[in-house]
Amino acid sequence: MLPELGFISLLIATLSCALLAVLPNIGIAKNSMNLIRTSWSLSYLFTIFTTISIGILAYSFAIDYFSLEYVAAHSNSQLPLFFKVAATWGGHEGSMLFWLFSLSVWVSLFAYFSQRIDPIIASRALSVLGLLCFGFCIFLIYFSNPFIRQFPLPPEGRDLNPMLQDIGLIFHPPLLYLGYVGFAVNFALTIAALLSGHLDAAMARWMRPWVLVSWLFLTLGIVLGAWWAYYELGWGGWWFWDPVENASLMPWLLGLGLLHSLIVTEQRGIFTYWTILFSLFAFAFSLLGTFIVRSGVLTSVHAFAVDGERGTALLALFFLLTVGSLTLFALKTNLRQSAVRFSFISKETLLLGANILFAIATASVFIGTFYPMLFTAMGWGSISVGAPYFNSIFLPLILFTLIAMVIVLATKWQIINRTLGLQRIALLVPSIVIAYVLIDYTVAQEPSLKFHGAALLLLSLAIWLFCATIWTNWRTMTTKRLGMILAHSGVAITVIGAVMSSYFGAEIGVRLAPNQHQMLNGYDFHYLGFTNEIGANYTSEKAHFEISKKGEKQTALFPERRYYDVRTMNMSEVGIDWGWFGDIYIVMGDKLTKESGITGEFTFRLHYKPFIGWLWFGGVLMAFGAMCAALGLRNKKLNKKTKGN
């Protein structure tokens, strides 16, 4: 009975969003407030039944309801309970239902908070959201139904993919989906503004908190995903320029551009077209990311499905959404804009430059991700676009961005403060010195490392940005300003972590027998031996390392090689000693006992990653900066309301 209840709830949710897409527009056409007000009731109804539907699916996983084909394909009775529940979104069908559930949460939140704005704008936006929800409901029912029964009932499930049996699965996809789907609110508000014929400062002010919160979730999702890939995949890196990684990066960049564009639209009444296009494309590229992950059109270690029919349906949704919204934009290009004068070097100019940089970065990622697919589709052969292409594009973009972020601290609307500008430039000298000393010390620890001029330049600018941000703003620490300080400092710290770990990380591949040693970056890796372990749904070989430096023991690490019986898969679990100034990282490879005749001999990959923890810390700071900025906007509204009373 459970699958039927879940599916019926999904059908009721589909009917609710179909009515939400239609009734408010009829109400607006007939000037009927009763029909317009149905927007709010239908929004809540849609959320309730979507929640019931995914709740039933999660409960089916918890009780090992293998009568459901989806549950049997992605769970097992030996799987720990928290992984069973997380397996709800561990496969294609469940992840799409969770996508719809996330969208329903945003719809209800918007319905609740939109009661304070123009009911026509709010109901139009809710109607657009209803249409989006209806499209995904139809996709779920016809192409991705997680409530299909199977017969005969299997005695056991196939188990969750071992790569997903990690705490990252519990938090990473939900955060990422909440970020993706959150841009739907701004998309709907933009469509409503286009239909109304105006997007003014008041509308920009209303849109900004939604962008901030969406970007916050997306940032946390990306950072957690990079951290998960770092310790789970065993390659020691944090960003592979994988198509699925790029899928989340593109809406993140567009969301960042949208945030800065909204500030100018709100404060100066300009950049309206930038705001509209960023808003439309941010959500469109979120859908494109969904297509990449679930269509199988691009090869990725993160891909959920290889079903061409589903991919075609998702691509059709993407094109309908993108073409429809851009057509509306083309027909409504006569929006009123303010005539504003500003000097060549001013905050307006720098933010315009930032918009251009974000657009170029997004276009570069898009081309690099989809060009191989186009090349193959045209019958020209096969080609791969990897890190060298992306690094050559992003290196100058990051340089320009860091410089602009420092200069903007010395600018005001319309003009630049020359005194502040000279003070900020003076901070560059100690920043270069600090960067040089840091690189020189790191290189001295490992003979194989070399000094890189590009690393010195990037590191100097990142330290310069951090120092200038703190120096400029520490006296005026309001909640809203704290958001900017944290976000910009987070960018600087992330760049420091990326530069140090990418240019000055040390690694070596070795084969070790028990009681053998290997030196790396001044650390002595002493392999003591291994033990056999039995886990909940796996067996493993666990190595024991003691790490020392200059004769003093630093830590003990236990990398593993796990064997999952049901999936018949081997997985490596890395041993990591996390540190503020660097991580010691060991990957356990193949067993060589049969070849060498030495008991307990394995291949290992030893890494030292300087400052890599700053990547995650900087990303979290950016997210907290967005949260503080959103709280600052809320406090500003409350203060205005209090003064008005």
C-alpha cells in the first residue's frame, strides 16, 4: 500500500501545481481577488503532498521495503539506518523527487513571505513556480517514478553504491538542490516583473534576500562536494573540472553576478538588463546541471543515470524554459531605467567589470564542458577538454577579480577616494613579502618542489585582498557589512588554499612492506603492518602508519581497502591527518603479497597538501557572509517598519 499512497500524493501535488499555474492568471485577467488568493492555498497544498510523497519513500527505505524497485536497487538490510534514509536521494528517481520537494519548500516560503508585496506580482510569480513544478511532476510520473513495484519480491537489495556510503551523501545533495532550486524564486519574480513591465529598486530589494539564501546553500553544497571528493575519491585533489562539478559552478557564478547586479539596480537604478539576464540564466543553468547529471550525455564519476530518454525530456524542459523566458525578455526590452552618470573609475564601473568577468567565466566553463559533446555529435571524432584549458582561462580572470575587489574598497558610488586608494596600494608591499616568505618556507621542506612566479602573484593578491578588507571595514562592523567582510575574506582564504595546495603539494607512489619507511616533505611515514576488519556491510584490510617529524611522533593513520560483498566492489578509504597548515594524506592501493611473497606488502600513495583546509574554511566563510548579508537586509526592513510605526 505504501507505493500507492506515495504515488497518489504525487498525483495530488501535480494537480495542485497545475491549478496554481492556471487559476491566478484567470484571476488577474478577470480582476478576481478570490482566484488570485488561491495562489497561496494551492502553494501550501502542493508542498504538503510533495512532503508526504518523499516521506513515504524515505520510510520505505528505512523499513527495507524491497517491493519497491527503486528501494531494492539502492539499499540493503545491512546498510546503516542513516544511509538508508540518505539513499532516498542516492539514485536518479529519488533525487528527482527530492528536487521537486526542495522546489516545493521554496514555493511555500515564497508564498508565506510574499503576502507583504503587490498581490499581482506575487500571484504571477507563484503561477510561474506552479508551471515549473507541473513540468517536473510530469517528468517524475512518466520518466522517473520512484514508486514502481517489482515482482517477485527480492530477498535482499542491491545495496547503495559504496562511493555514496558516506556522510557527504546526507548533506551534499540536499544543500546543492536547495541552492539550485532557490534560483527558481528569482526566476519567477523576474518573469512577473517582465510581465508587469518594470523592475525597479523595490523589486530588486525584494529579490536580493532570495538570491543570497540560494547562493548560500549552493556555496555550502559545492564546498562540501569538493571536500567529499577530496577524501573519498582518493586522488588528493579538490577540483577536477569534471562536467558535474562544472554544472554546479555555472549557476554559482551567475548567482554571484546576480547578487552584485541587484545591488547596483537597488542603489542606482541601473544594470536592470544585467539583473534580468543573470536571474533567467542562473535558474536555466541549474536545470542544465540537472540534465548533465542525469542524462548520461557526459561521462562523470558523479553521474546518476545514463538514460537517453530521461535526458531528452530534461533537455526539452531546459529549452522550453530558456527559449520562453528569453523570448519574453526580447518582447519586454522597453523597461524603464534611470539615467545615471558616474566616472570611469567608480563602484559602478568596477561592478560592471565584475559582471563581465562572471559572464566570461560562465561562458568559458560552458564551452569547455559541452564542446567535446558537440565535437563527437558532429562526427569529428572525440576530444577531451581538461584542466589546462580551464586553468588558462581562470588564472587571468581570478587575477582581475582580486585586483577589482581591492580597488572597490576605495570607491564610492560615482567616484573613487584617492586617499583610500593609495592606502590600499601601500598594503600590497607587505602582502608580497608575506607571500614570498610563505612560499620559500614551503619549498624548503621538500626538494622536489619549485618556486612558481604565478603562485607568488596569486598569493600576494589574495593576501592583499584579505588585509585590505579587514583594514577598511573593522571600524564599521554592522551585520550587513560583516556579510561583505566575511564573503570577501572567504574568497581570499580560498585562493590562498587553492594556490598553496595546487602548486606546492607533494606526493609520491611507493610500495611498502611492514616496518618500512618513506620520507616526504620532512615527514617520516612508517608502515607498521595491516589488520583485517569486518564492517556492517563490508570487509577491509586496514594499514597502520605512524607519522613522525624530526624524531617526534605526529600522528597515526589507518588507510583502508574495503570490499563490499553485495556490490562486489573495492573502495579505498584514505587516512588523513587534518591540519590548519597542511594535511597528511595516505591512499592504500593494491596488495602485492602474491607477487613479492612478502606478507602485508601494498602500494601506497603518500601526499602532503599544504593549506588545503583553507579552501573549505574560505568557502564556509563565503556562505556565512551571505547569511549575514541576508540577516542585515532583514534587520534593515524591521528597523524601517519600526520607524514607520
